[in-house]
Amino acid sequence: GAMYLFPKVELPQAFVDEARAQGKEPDAVYCMRMLEATGISVVPGSGFGQVPGTFHFRSTFLPPEELFDEFIAGFKTFHLGLMKRYA
């Protein structure tokens, strides 16, 4: 079995506007950039019928316990960097 994480993420309006100008869903761009930056692979929430105006991603997560802190640190570093870039 695995654990599914489905966190909501707040995205800066400048990031949302840039993604939409490219004809892409903001959460899909977020997921691809996270994969490229960290190796963390997640699925955009827009594929699951999320509430309009909200952004999520889904992660199937079942790492060895000793890798959990590394996963969280990588995600945090990526997200804070994105927020700073588009603030």
C-alpha cells in the first residue's frame, strides 16, 4: 500500500499568470518544475477536479522512514524558492 498526499499549495499570481500565458495549468507547471529541481514526482491536482481557483498536487508516498526528512526538505526548498522568485 501507499499513502496519498493531496496538499493544497498557494501560488503567487505572477506564477499563475505566467503558466496560463503558456496555455498550461499552473499546478501542472508547478509539478514539472518541482520534478526538474528536486526529482520529486507528483501529479497536478487539476487532473482530479479540484475547486476552481485552488491548486493541489497528489503524491503517492511510501518512502523508507529515513528518507522522509529529505523529501520534506527538498519540497520546502523548492516551494520557498518559487515563492521568492514570483513574489
